[in-house]
Amino acid sequence: MRRPDQQTTTRPTPDAAPGPTPDTPPAEATRPGPGALPSGAGAQQPTDRIGPGAQHLADATGPGAQHLPGGTGAARRPDPAGSRADGHRPTGSHPAGARPTGARSAGDLTTEAALAPYLRGQAAEFLRSLRLHHEHSAPADSGGQDAAAATRALRRSARRISGCLHTFRAALDPLWADQLRAELAWLSGILAREHAYADRLTRLVEALHQLSGPALPAARSVRAAGDGATSDAQGRAALGVGAARAGALLERRLTLARTRSHSAALQALGSSRFHAVADAVALLASDVPLAPGPAGRTAEALLEPAEHAEQRLLTAVAALPPADTEPYNEAQDAAWHQTRLLLRLHRYAHEVVLGATDPALTGAGHALDLHRDAVEAAGAAAAAARTPRIAPATAYALGVLHADQRHEVEAARAVFRETWPYTVALSAS
């Protein structure tokens, strides 16, 4: 049985002959509150704790070799076909010796050779996206899609810089990293709200159209034909009348929220706080403040935080509620949101250490994004249903819409369980 803290990402291929790795001392793990980025250093499991027949991380055949489930939680060397014992290759695994595009060797894994160029590249992408955002946001420019694409690229680079500052804080100037990370999180949140409200409105209106359309699902219970037809007709009529009013109510609420978020974003982009963030990122594009002393510039200064981020992700996945839980239990949403944040941190650390994204986790990350969107859409429907003095038909339509989005939440969780490439970790939940 695979332990929740078993790692899934191999270390880069050493340049010289592989040898045993030194023990990594364990530390206390501090899990942050739900929905917030983890902070501080957590538990780091020893890298050489292996079972019978297992290999050290440094003895892996290549950076593409996955830590496969099996044994007593040990990492095994893949067979020449890159398959598991049951003959099936886990999602995203690579054959022995295969390396993902842009993967690094162990000799190149230092803060100067890996982390600093990565941060400089993301800072340059941030500045490029900022320039495009200013160009496409001009009054004479009608390209709303181009402005939205520039905003997404700006947020994407800001998230990667912020995630790396969090994960590899020990390899950087800690005071500088904490300040810039907080400012980037503020900026990314401000820019995300307007588009989140727009996407939420589109999602809810489309769901209302589908629910109130002519092809409604048949009754699930066995009833007389006449009673069933009468009940379905009444349900369609009530939902049809209420869906139009519910759509109008949602459009008023979410359009107002989007307008306010747009004004807040414009105010933020013109503030001195934003200009200070842009100046800090511009300096980062040319100079990365690394931690003083040689200890923070070795390969272990990158490997240990990356492995720690991965272990926290695996522990969070193993602690997720089982599949047979009630979909309307909104108290469980926080654990899934936390897993999404930890998966994002792990992906960014993977890009720094191995020089490429992990394709095995693409589907799982997309499922968690869909889960987040469905949860927020269900919350918006529930908030609209609490509007005072609305008609009963409107409240009924909003209740049906809320139930539909909660089922979308459960569907996204099922997709995550199917696409998560390390299924043994999920079996413990």
C-alpha cells in the first residue's frame, strides 16, 4: 500500500554515477487553513526511507521515471516498458530513460542555473503581458478578447512567481520573497474577480437554459403514465416561468459585481501600490535576490522544498472525502480547494526542478478548476435565492439551479478521481 507521503516526481538525472543520498531530517508540518496558501516549512520525509527492492531517488533512471505505487510505499525503478506490475502505465509516466522536454540534469540543478532563470523568465512574461494589457485596454482599442487574454497571461506569470517565492523561500531572500509574494497575490486576486463574475454568469445562464428546455429528464420513480405526464408538465411550466426571472436576477447581481470588480481593477492598476509591484518585478527580471551563503545555492535547496510541496499534495489528496459522501455537504469544499492550491504549487515546483510541466497532472488540475467553478456557481445561485421578496417560481428555479451545480461539483470530483494518476493514494480516503 502506497503511503500518502510517497513522492511521485523523480529527481533529475545525476551527471556522475549515482550514489546514495544523504538523509533529509524530518521537520514539523504545519497545514494552513482551508482556502489559503500554505505557509512556513512543513514536514520533510527522509528521502531514503525505502522498502525491499526500492531505489533511492538519486538512483532513478531518469527524470521521467515515476514513483509507482506498490510495496510499502517505496519508489520502484520502472521496467523497460515503463509499466506497472499489472501491465498498465500510469497516466503521464515515461519509459525508462525518457526525459520530458526541457528536463535538467542534476549538475544544472542550482539556484543560479534553475530557479533564477525561471523567475527571470516569468518576470519578463509579466512585463510583456502588462504591456499588452495597456495596449488592448486603450479606449480606441475594441479588442476585448485581446485584453482578457493579456490579463490571463499577466495573472499566470504572477501566480508562477508567487508560487515559486513560496515554495523556494529558503533559497531566496526571505523578506523580499514574502513581500513580493503578498503583493502578487493581491494583484492576481484583483484581476481575477471581473472575469470570474463574467464566467459565472455565463455558466449559470446556460445551465438555466438547459434545465428549462424542452428536453427535461424523465421522472425517475415508477408512476402512472397520466400522473407522470401531468407532474412533468407542471414542473416544466413552473421552471420555465421561474427560469426567466432567475436569469434576470442573476444577471443583475453578477453584472453589478462585475462592474464593481472592473472599477476596482482599474483603480488598482493606476495605484502607486501596483506601480511598486511592477517595479519590483522589473528588477526581478534582471536580478534575483538569492539567500546569502552557499547553503541556499545547492541542489538540495531546490530538491527538498519541491519534495516537501509534493508530499503535502499527496497527503491532502489522501485526506479527501470518499466518493460516497453527500454532494450537498458544502463543508467538504474547503479540502478540495486546498488540494487545488497544493497541486498548483507542486506543478510550479516541477517546472523549476525538471524544467518542464508534469503532463500526468494536467487532467487532475483541470478537474479541480471545474470543481472550483461549480462550487462558486452553486454559491451564487444560493445567494440569489436568499433575495428578499422574490416570487416562489423564481426561488424554485434557483433551487433547481443550485442542485444542478452541486451535482456538477460531484461530477468534477469523480473526474479528479479518474484522472489522478496515483490511484492508490486515493484509496486511503
